[in-house]
Amino acid sequence: MSLDLHFILILLLRMAISAAFVVSASIITERSGPVIGALVATLPISAGPSYVFLAIDHDADFIAQGALSSLPINAATILMALTYVVLAQRRSFAVSVGSAVAVWIVLASIIRLSDWTLMAGLAVNLVAFAICIPLLAKYRRVKMPLVTRRWYDIPFRASLVATLVAIVVSTSGWVGPRVSGVIALYPIVFTSMMIILHPRIGGPPTAAVLANSAWGLLGFGMAIAVMHVAVVEFGSVVGLCLALATCVTWNLTLWWNGRRRQRIEA
């Protein structure tokens, strides 16, 4: 088997694995409502496979450096969500989604120009979430209309994640860890939600899903920080596992606290 054919087959396999992951997560999200759906959406559905395959191809130092770039990108994602949530209350699909994506691209372009440290990345996240979480709070509770899934919804999401993984894996060797860390954290799940749900159920209900994701996204940022520290100390495998455990534990805690508040209010 030629080297090029071997690379293509491995790349296709990685894309298929990533697509299967996002399909499973999408089904869970659609059946669980906006709150649980938001928590599932903030799990590493797209970034996780990207980093796993980067870890296969590169050493621990590459992954650690990539995580430093990914950390401030998490702050860009919450600002993207805030942009969409506010605009989606009154503006059109094109204006709301286009502006949100443009905000992310501009912020990511600025972020990639700098060499980030762990403390700087954490500080940016702290500031961004301290601003965004209170502003998003009033948009969280909206009556959700019934969503009828169309045949192309899940294939569309799966193809987006598979494409992202293909880009990250195939370009990582020459763009380096900084740019790879930025690309790996493009918010595919948020973008697909906006594109699929906004035309179907309207801006405010779609915005409610993203608004509910703020606390989960905060935990995702902590998971990136854990990954960086753990990869440096223990290697890529342990670092990735601890990052995933951080995400899952954080989101389960949010879910449990939410259930407890519901029981108290009832």
C-alpha cells in the first residue's frame, strides 16, 4: 500500500470515528431538552476527537502547546454565543449567525498572534465568563417548541465535525501547535445548532440552548487547562483522559444541582 493511500485511509477512518461520536451525541441532545442538550453540547464532541488524533501524530509538547492556544479560544466561543443569543431575539437568521461566526473568527485571528501562557488563558476565560454568564441568564428560560428532526440534520453535523478533524489532522504538521489548537476548538456544535434550529423553531428558543451552555462551557475551559498541565506532567494519554473526566464530572455536577433546585422549587 502506498504512503498516500495509507494516509487517506487512516484519515477517512478518523473522520468516520469522529462522525459516529457526534451522531451519538446529537441523538442524546435532541431527546433530552435544552438544559441537558446544552450540557451534552459542551462536552468535547468535536475538540476531543481532534486532540486524540493530534496526540497520535505528535508528542506531548505539541499537545500542551496546542492547549495553551485552545484555552483563550474558549473565551472567544462564549463571546460568540453571547453575540448570537442577543441578536437572535430580534434579528434575522443571517444577521444573527453571520455576526456570531464573524466575532469568533476575528477573536481567533487575534488570539493566534500571541504566545499564551496558562495564567493568561485562565485570566481571559475568567473575564469573559464573568461578563457573559450574567448577561446570558435572562435568555435561558424559553418555552421550547417541538423539534422535528429532518433526515439531513445529523449527517450535516457529522460532516462538519469530520471535516474539522480532517483539517486539523492533515494540516497540523505544517501549521504547528498554536494554529492547530485554534482550529481544533472551532465551535462546530454551536454553529450546527444555530444553522439547524434557528430557521425551524426561531431565534429565542435556539438562543436558549446556547444560553444554557454557558456554565458547561466554563467547565470545558477548565478541562483544557487540566489537559495542558497533565500532558506536561504525565503525557498525552493521561492528560486527555483527565480533561475528559473534568468535563464529564463538571457537567454531571451541573445536572445534579439543577435537579436538586427543581425538587426544592417543587
